[in-house]
Amino acid sequence: MGVKTADRTLDLFELFSNEQCPMTLSVIAEKMVIPPSSAHALIKTLQARGYLYEVSRRHGYYLTKKLSRQVEAISAGIPVLAQINPHLQQLCDALCETVVLGKRQGDAITYLDVLECRQSIRFSPAVGEVKALHCSATGKAILGALSPSELSQTLARIKFEKRNDKTITSPAALSAELATQRRRGWYQVIGENIADLMSIAATVVVEGETYVVGVGGPILRFKPLIARHAAQLLKTCKAIEQALN
């Protein structure tokens, strides 16, 4: 359960990111589905802190550049991600498919970086997106890296939410699949989360921390090239570990 004030603040930032235009108080309240009084208090607080400004009475409010400057400063303090990024970009360019970097947070995967390919039809996740362990390639890669006891405990605890008819919802079935995929060194999902998409993933250990690199795209384009994509993925993971450890 989130903290209401924090949730609403983040919801407002994400609303501006999605809409990309100034909005009046009434529009903000309507789109966030909150009382106008709550929207007013939130806006005035952020305005006083320099994150929002009033464009005009007619057009409403928009974000200043303070938030982007803060984010840039925060990002500069994560040297590991900056060092990994060039390898991910090379992988994205080589495969012409979207590449993600994730890390386990509790019983889910959070995307730390996303490099979208230039294909008009593509896998388009977002930085900060949270993925389930049981039906994502990145999640399966993390599960596959666990010890037998850790894996059993995790599979007994997580919720096997069914996304579609291809989603594996049995701990035993998933455990068997993980054993097969572990032997080849990379993991995959084919339409288990989003029907027309597939992805592959492998783990990489940097400074003792386990990250996961994933590549995804439309099944029709991706599947015929999966062996090539997997080989390049494993090559990239090895290069990252050699360069950063």
C-alpha cells in the first residue's frame, strides 16, 4: 500500500509526462480522479517548491525544468548504470530490437534502463516499469539464478497471475521450464505476458549485484532470429562482466 501524498505527487508527474501540455486545476483533478481541493493543495505545494509554474490562467500549470535537473543529478550518481549503458546500446543496434536492464526488487523486476530500437513496431516498455517474475523473461532469468531452496520459497510465495492462455500458472511447470532454460544459459517468454511479443534474458553480475539484460520484440520478427539474438545477448553479458568486475 502506497502513501497517498507520495502516490498523488508521482501520479501528477506521470500525468504531465503523458499529456505533455499545460493543464488547468480542474483538468488535473478530473484526470487524476481526485477532489479539486486535493489537486489545489498538491499544485500549490509543488509550485512553492519550484516544480510547477502557472503558464496562464487559461492554460493552467506545467512543470519547470527543476525536476529534470534533479533527475539528471541523481542519474549521474549511478556510475554502474552509465558504464553498462554503452554495452546495451551496442546490443540494441546489433539486433535492432529493444533492450532492457532490470534488477530484482522484492518479488518483481524493475526496469532500470530501456533502449528502444528504431523499428516502427517494437517492444516499448518504460524505465521504472515493474514486471512479474513468472511471466517475463527478465523475471525467469532472476528465478533461474536462485539456489534450489530460494527458488522453492519464492515460487511458493509469488502470485501466478494469469495474463493470457499461455501464461504459466503452476509452480511445478515453471520450475521444470526454468531447469531446461538454465542449462542453455538464457530464458524466454513467448506471448506469456503480451500475446504478440516475446523476449529473452540473461543475468549479469556486476560488483556482486545481479542484474538482468533482456531483449524483446514482435514474435513474427523475433522468433526466426532467436538463436542469433541469444548468442549476442550472452556475448554482451560476458563483455559487461569482464569490463566492470
